[in-house]
Amino acid sequence: MLRTHTCGELTIKDLGKEITLTGWVQKSRDLGGMTFVDIRDRYGITQLAFNSDDDADLRAKARELGREFVISVKGTVIERSSKNLKIATGEIEIKVSKLDILNPAKLPPFLIEDETDGGDDLRMKYRYLDLRRNPVRNNLVLRHKMAQEVRRYLDGLDFIEVETPVLIKSTPEGARDFVVPSRMNPGEFYALPQSPQTFKQLLMVSGFDRYFQIVKCFRDEDLRADRQPEFTQIDCEMAFIEQEDILNVFEGLIKNLFKNVKGIDLGEVPRMQYADAMRLYGSDKPDTRFGMQFVELTEVVKGADFPVFDNAELVVGINAKGCAEYTRKQLDELTDFVKRPQVGATGLVYCRYNNDGSLKSSVDKFYSEDALKKWAAAFGAEAGDLMLVMAGPAEKVRKQLNELRLEMGNRLGLRDKNTFAPLWVLDFPLLEWDEESGRYHAMHHPFTSPKPEDISLLDSKPGEVRANAYDMVINGTEIGGGSIRIHDRELQALMFKHLGFSKEEAQKQFGFLMEAFEFGAPPHGGIAFGFDRLVSIFAGLDSIRDVIAFPKNNSGRDVMIDSPSTISEEQLKELSIKTSN
Amino acid sequence: MLRTHTCGELTIKDLGKEITLTGWVQKSRDLGGMTFVDIRDRYGITQLAFNSDDDADLRAKARELGREFVISVKGTVIERSSKNLKIATGEIEIKVSKLDILNPAKLPPFLIEDETDGGDDLRMKYRYLDLRRNPVRNNLVLRHKMAQEVRRYLDGLDFIEVETPVLIKSTPEGARDFVVPSRMNPGEFYALPQSPQTFKQLLMVSGFDRYFQIVKCFRDEDLRADRQPEFTQIDCEMAFIEQEDILNVFEGLIKNLFKNVKGIDLGEVPRMQYADAMRLYGSDKPDTRFGMQFVELTEVVKGADFPVFDNAELVVGINAKGCAEYTRKQLDELTDFVKRPQVGATGLVYCRYNNDGSLKSSVDKFYSEDALKKWAAAFGAEAGDLMLVMAGPAEKVRKQLNELRLEMGNRLGLRDKNTFAPLWVLDFPLLEWDEESGRYHAMHHPFTSPKPEDISLLDSKPGEVRANAYDMVINGTEIGGGSIRIHDRELQALMFKHLGFSKEEAQKQFGFLMEAFEFGAPPHGGIAFGFDRLVSIFAGLDSIRDVIAFPKNNSGRDVMIDSPSTISEEQLKELSIKTSN
């Protein structure tokens, strides 16, 4: 090693030791006849001292060091006169006897500090410099620790990590595939996996019993909302289990991660029916760090000749505790919030339950104080509260009120990043109606099993069939989801039929899986966690981008290496393709 | 869980327990009024007993079970009358009280036994059935264990596992890339990584200090000789190190794997110069399980008017101990072996050192017994030995003799799969001449640093410049290789120049890396191990195919899922490409 110690380990116990350190110049400052240089590596920072009285040439050399120069120093550990007790090495410094510049550095385009002056674009172009910053590197160290811990836990439960192929087959179901032209099979393409779904099911057919993989997956989607074209899943599958077993094992995984990585005892994870989540929170991934559950007022408010409520399928609201004294301006902000195109509501009705016990609403023209008392009773509101009410088509208004609820949670400081509220959401619908294609799609994927008692509804009321499907949600973010799978050829064929596959299409795309089910497929199910998202929640970040070493931007570009890029005509020719743009 | 126990865990200690087992019917047999069924899962096999006297209906049902049916049974653990002490569960059986068929099975196309009757093609098409066989599943369990152990070792040494991107940039250097058309950037392509080389170097520039990753890599090569288009590397890099540090850390990794996975103490790994490996074994990956080193005879044999030797650049041979009594037929076989097109020699000269002390060669016309004694002295041969000699251009004849040496090792049983001879090969040449392109190529890759003392030879004798590059070899197979990297922009630019890159090409392809070197790049180096190959050596297999869950065939096809395949016109249009075959 070019060093005897790292920049994070020397302490008062090492006084007098002759050592060699290597690292980057963090900063330097002159003080009288002395120059002090902070040398940094991944492990910490150590102060170097150069004294003109000892060696004027050496000190002069030290004064020429620029930020981010890579240096090697030999010297002796001595006690510091002015100690910094905030860092491990803060009681000592190095009296330097030899200084070598291993590599000089140009001035970085932004500060390599915890708080940087670099904008997003610059930081992405020079990602290798951004990664020098503690907060960014710490995210990746956290990611590493979490990955090791996941493996340790699952390995301890006899799960086997199996690598499934990356070059697979394109299937139109689901999101868009990335494809890879095959040179050896002209005109044919591989696809990159959106998930190892069919392979992990085949491993269950193979008797692997318990499988997992931390694995890259790919989706060629438009990159709105913090998505990446390549992302990482903790992908798991078990055989001879029921839903309850999956919930227990993977609740254990998440609790274990919180315990061993963050030192947090998560407690038992509550469970909620999908239907209840939609009714009480207007979302299949409710943020349960705070209450503010939906209260339905449709029957309470009808018949007062207020057409907005009278004509509405659903009138529903939330009670913002202690917000009765919101100003007109604040209330206008909330109305503007729900009217934004992203939320899309037509308006917002409020009702103050004043501290003096009086009630005052924005629809006093239609509702007397006595009528408003009935509202308050329905909300369980008390003096000092603010009731916020919306009306419209049930599904739509619930989604809008969900946005308002989250906004109120933010305003009231109820969404603390250091509080973690996990939740299982259970019994998702099997199918969801897709307006665009005018048919039902699998809400989870086509391999999810319907609840046996609901199979009879497949023809008559497909939208009401519930699936053996579950999501884990933390703080309003879906971090994982899975299902008990179909393991019977006939039922799988029935599902494909209901999803609009012709027999030929089903056979072409998934014939191998249906055939596998005929050779002794065990009951099985599984789950996949979004690893990037899970790490970002552990790191207290809103974006997954900073838990990924080399992310892509919203156009799917890596601006650091400037990819994607054109390829040569020879390459295109070998691959038997032409560009047609 | 649908079971209370696995099929591998019940023993005599569990007598009397009421249990539920699930698994596959391995086989069944009738014996008087009894039917015995072996039920199998990943963990083992347990015998089920059905007695007509107890329940005739149940026994009748058991008789209808076919091979590979998935069943669930409830019953009581009882002592077996005829014990099988070879298996853990061999002293007990289950007196079954309830039998459920969870899924019937068609008759598999080949036997699910350790020795199967299935040919390669059939096994690949029904890979999910092949994976049920113990030897195949055990390979993947071994692979899992090795991966966990690699991570445990490196994590313990402060290495951080960082996921590098899969969608990167195509670079013509090296093997052919797989490419991925970008929908969002029409006419542009990502490439799949042949290795994370540049990213791991950037991580060193970022100060990550110690990086590793077990990662899929991709090469679009013609799939001769046990190659796969996607393969897995243990990819590692360290900063502030010298070659010696890399050798120590990763010798430790391999020793640790042998110790903890196979219980073998590997001892210290010997080291050999590349030049010596070529001279003594004719190979940069010598199989050192046995000696039989090359002996150069050029000077000894010259001047006897035997033109083949007189005109040869090199005359070189091996001494096959104890083979003096090889028959004429055996010697002809060896001659035929070296004349095969794959070896390409023109002939083979032999010299028997008979047990009676006399010497007899195939070139007695030119060499007297006294002359042959000089051969024997050069070989250190004794009575009973057989000297095998070849002649020709030095490089070519060494390669040919290498093949003969390995063949003799096989014939003499010197290449036992349970003996492990590791070796470091050091100081590889930096460049190698490529006949086809008429220029030098990087032997390792363009980022490998030349030995400082050899840099001055770059212009005059490029072929003689040695690199700080090293391979680890086990039993004649290269399992890993690496180098100390260039970390200086000027030297990297010089390397690109010598590899025939124009300034513009170098900038377009690797500008980001050269720029990164200007912002404070530390000295660094690394290594990558071929994980598939390493597992296959641990498993005692010749092919990597059986340590990969879902491998591709020699045309790069996955015959199970039938991939690659055509994609729709809409997909092509969205991607702005056309097929041109």
C-alpha cells in the first residue's frame, strides 16, 4: 500500500508514530510561518502541518498545493494545539517530513463540499467529482450495506441467489422493452428484462423453493417523475407457501434492514385492504405517518340545494386539526393547489370550526350553522379545526383529495423523513380498465392469481375480481409488490384470454411457461422490492438519482460519457439493421 | 407454509410426529399390500408408506401418482423396517393419512435423475426440468455460496459494491458490443458493457478507494469454445496500491474461497513471469498440476545434418516420465495428435530411454546413441522415460508443444479435477501484434500501465514493453486478470496513440476518462475474475454452461424461451430502425 494509514484513523493514541498518508487536498490555509493542509480520503480528513522553521522548502511546496491535488505525505503524528472534537482525527495533526504530489488537479468545476455550488447538470457531467462529496458517497455506502444485509438475511433463510439472463425475449405486455439486435440471428432481437418474472417462476417449477436476486431491470419509458431506464430490484420467490408466508418473510426482511442498518425497531407492519386504502386515503399507497383519513359526507350534505354537492357522486373531506385560523390567503393557496392541472379539481369547500365554537364555511349560503354542525360531527372535528371538502366522481375526487391530504401533511410538518410508517396493502383488484386500449389490463401482471372465490366473477364483473396481490408501502411510497402466482395451465390460459391475448399470441409469448406448468408446478408466489427507492427512503432522499452511482437524465442520457451515441456503419451492417430517422 | 418440514430433515428423532410434507414424486413401488412413494424437494427425499390394510382408498390413490406429480401428504413419522443409511432421512418413513395432488405432471421428456437419458438439446429446451436434477441444482447452490463468500470477504476488507450502468457507450476497441437502440434519441445506441472498466476507474478518481461488483458483462462474439454472450465477473479495483497489494488481497480472496467453500488449504500461490511461462510451458496459462516443463535442445541437436532441426528456430521437447514402453501405436497417436489442424505441427520426434539403458529415437539416422545421451542429459531423463521433441518457429512450436504436454498430462492422469494448482503469471507484454489489422493491440486493455522502465521502448521496440499486468491461473485456466492502470492523462494519450487511435477518436470515446485524470486521479489498479469459470472449476466441470441457470446455445439462442425473436413493426418504428436482412 502507498499509505500506512487512512485519513480517518489516526488519533491521540498514535502520537509519535511515523506514518504515510495519501489522499486529496481538501483545503489549505496559512497562519504565520505555518501552512495547514487538510488531506481527505473516503475514511476521513487529517490535518497536515508544515512549518517554515522546520523546512522552508517543504512549506513552500505545500503552499503550492491546489484543491484536489493527490498527494502522499510522510510524517509524525503530533498533538494539535487547537483541537477539533467533531472529527475522529481532530486531536492530532501530522508534522510532515516529506511531500509528494502523486497527481496534480485542475480546479474542479464546483466545490467538493457537503454543500456544493454545482448545479444538477454540472454535477452529472462531472459525476466522478460529485461522487467525492460525502453525502453522495455515503448514499452509495448505505446502498452497499443494505445490499449485504438483504443477502445475509435471505441467505440465512435458505434462499438461493440465482442469476437470470439479461438477454431475453420481448413481450408486448407491460411497459416498453429495450431490445438488442442479434448479429448471429439476423432480423431477430433480444429484449432486456423488465423483471425476471417468468424465470423466477420457472425456478420454482425447478424446485429451487426459495430464490432471490438483486438484479438490474430495464424499462423504456418516458422518464417523468424520478424514473430511470435501468433500475434495481430485490426479486424474490418462494414455493409451497401461502400469502401469509410471503408477508411474514418479507416483513422480516424490511424490519431486519431497519434494525441492522438504521437501528430502528419498526414494529409490526399494519395491514390494509386495497378498498380501504382507496376509501380512506384515495391512494393505494397511503402515507400513514399521519391520520387525516377521508370522511364521506355525501349523505350529510345532500338536499341543501347546493348543486355541486347534490350532483356529485361523492362528497368527501379531511379534517385539518388546528387549522381553523388559516388566513384567507392560505385558504386561497389550497384552492389554487387543488385547481392545478396536476390535481385537476374544480374547487374546494372549507368549513372553519372556530375556537369560539362557531362554524363558518365557504358555502354558508347553502348550509346553516346547524347543518355545519352535522359536518363537524361526521368529521369528529373540534373547535380549532378546519374541514376541507371536495366533490365529484368518486374515483377522481378521491385522487384529488389524496393530493390535498399530502399537501396538508407537508404544511403541518407531519411527513418527517426520520419517521417511518410501513404498511401492507392487500387484496388488489386483478384487473384494471384501460381507457386507451378499451380493455382490461392486469393490474400487477398476467401471472397473478385471482382469489378463488372471485374467479366466477371473471366473466360478469371482471373489475371486481380481487387478486392475491400485495404491496408494501412506506411513507406513501410503494417499495415492493408481489402476488401469489397462477401455477395451473388452464387458469393461466383463462387469464390470457381475459387480457385479450389470442391463443396464438399467448402460446408464442408464454408457451414455455404454460408448458412448464404441466410438468409439476408447485404453488408459489413472490415479491419484488424497488431497491433504488428503498435506499432513497433509508437515505431520506426524495429522488432515486442520488442513490445511483451513474444515473441517466430525463432524456435517458448519461451526460458524463455522452451516451447513447451513434455507431458505425460497419456495426449496423453486421447487425443487419438500418437507422430510419 | 404448506408444509411443516422439508423432505430432507425428518430423522429417527422425529418418530411419532404428525407432519405435512410437500414435493415431487421421485418414484413409487408396490410391495404386497403396500405402496412406497419417494417424495423429493430441494432438501432431500423422504419415503412415504401407504398400506392397503390401513386405508385401501388412499393406497389406491397413491398408486395413481405419476413421476413428478406435486403432492402434499399428512402423516406420522415411523421407523422404517428396511433402512437406507446413505441418506439423512433413511431411517424413517411417513405413514400417510392424507394425500393431496397439488398439481399433476406429464411424463418428463427425460429422467429426473443424477444420471439422465436426456441429450443436450432436450435438456436445454426443458431447462426447468434439467434444473430439478441434483448435480445441476448443486452447481447453482455452489455458485450462490461462492458469491456470498466473495462478498463477505471483500466487505470485510472495506470494499464497497457499486452497481455500474448496463446501458453504456459503444467503443470499437476490444470485442464486438451488443447495442441497444435508444427510442428517445433516434439514430443513437447504448452498448452493453464488456466490463465496467472505465466506471470502476472513475470510482477510483471519486475516492471510493476499494470497489467490487459481481456483475453481468456482454460480448457479441462467435460462441466457440464454451463462451456465453452474457457472463459474470467479480470486478474489483483499489486505489493507492501497488501490484503487490492487488496480488495479496486477491490471492486472499481465492484462498478464502477454497478454504470456506471446499475446505481446501491452497497454500501460497506461486508466481511466474509471463516470459518464463511461455518458455517453460508454451502458454500464458500453464497447467501446473504437473511438471513436464519444456527443455530447449536447439544447440544440443544442431549440426547433425538433420535439416528439420538444423533449420528450426527452436527445437524443444518434454520428457514423459515412465513412457519409454509406449507402443508404436501410442506413438503414432501422439504424432497424429500434433498433426491435427487444431495443433498444426508437421511432425514429432521421439527418443526412448529404454529400461536397459539404451536409447532409441525416431531419428537414429542422424543421431548416434552418444548424441542421444546428450539429449537425455538435457532433459534430465532416466531409464524408462520418453522424450518428445518438436521443432519450428519458436512461438508456433511452443504453442504446439503446449498442446502435446496437456495431452500427455491427460494420458498420464496428471490432471485430476480435485487437485488445484493456482499460479500468478506476471509481467505480461503491454502490446501484441495483430496480423489482421497490421498494428499493435493492447494485450490486456488500453488502460493498462507500462512498466516505467520500459516506456522508452514504446517507439523502438513496442513488442518488448512489459505491462504491470497479471493473471491468476488455476489448472491451466485463466480465472482472473488485471493490471495497474494509467492514471495520467499524458501517458493515457500516448497509449492511445500507440494503439492507432487518432486524437479525435481517443477524445470521442474516452475523453471523459482522460479529463477525469486531470482532476486528481490516484494511482490505482484492479482485477476481474471470470465467475462462471471459477465456479465451474470448483464444481469440477469442463463447461461453464452447467453453472449458469439459463445458458444460451452456440448460436446465442435460448431454446427454452425461443429467443432472440422477431419484434413488431411498431416496435421497430418507435426505435427508428429497420431490419435489413
